[in-house]
Amino acid sequence: MSADGSSLLFRSLPRELTFAPEEKRALRSFGHALSTRIANGRPFTCVISDDSELRQLNSAFLGHDYATDVLSFPSDGGAGDLGDLIISAERAQAQALKFGHNRLDEIRILMLHGILHLTGMDHENDSSEMERAERKWRVDLKLPASLIARASSTRMHS
């Protein structure tokens, strides 16, 4: 647990998806930065898991029978913790390869996207407010293209 109370948990992953101690430290530090800079110091929990768990959760909570990259579960709205993020290390690895950056940057992008959801933003219903916020934070945090920007680009080129 970090100084702000946020937690980053790593599920048991196949050897090729495990994280070195310095990678775990970097992701915990990034989680602390997100909590401090975006969430007014409110803690959250981020779980790094696999496609199987994300598929099960996506099916159970959203009725989608496929693995997804990140799911956000906001808390009940109290003044304490923001909620939980679950990220697929497998999806992050595949997307990092596809978009030409490293896995840690992809997980950071997913964490940013998820925390914006935890703070109440919803890119499907907010007239691009979340897209603008994600773009601003992506630049501030020196991250590659965001999820929303990539989805917009894909739609424009399809």
C-alpha cells in the first residue's frame, strides 16, 4: 500500500507476463501520482490480472463475453476510496506490441483511463469531456496515445 492508501496487486500470472520488482515499484509510483494529481489524494486499488479474470468480470457485470483491457468498479461514493481497477496484463502486452510502446506504458494508459472512470467520467455519455481530460493527463504524464484517442483514430480510418 502506498502513502496515499492506494494498492497495486498482482495476481498469479504466467512467467512471460510477470513483473520485475522495479516494474512493480514504477507502477505503484504511477498509481500514487494518479491518486495525488487526479483524484485529490483519494486511494484506489488496481489489480493486474489476466484475460480469464477480465472475461469473467466483463461477462458478470457488463454482459460481454470477452476479455477486455481494463474494468473500473467505483466505490459507493463515500469520501474514502475511489474503487477498484482490474487490468489484463495479457491485453496490455498485446496492445503495447500493436501500438509500438512498452507494456508498462500501456498499463499506465489503462490506469489513467480507469481512474478517470473512477472519478465519475464516462466517455460514452459526456460530450468528449473524458477524451479531453485523458488527452491532457496523457501529455502531462508523458504517455503514448490514450485509449479514447486510439479508438477515435480507428473509427476515422475504418
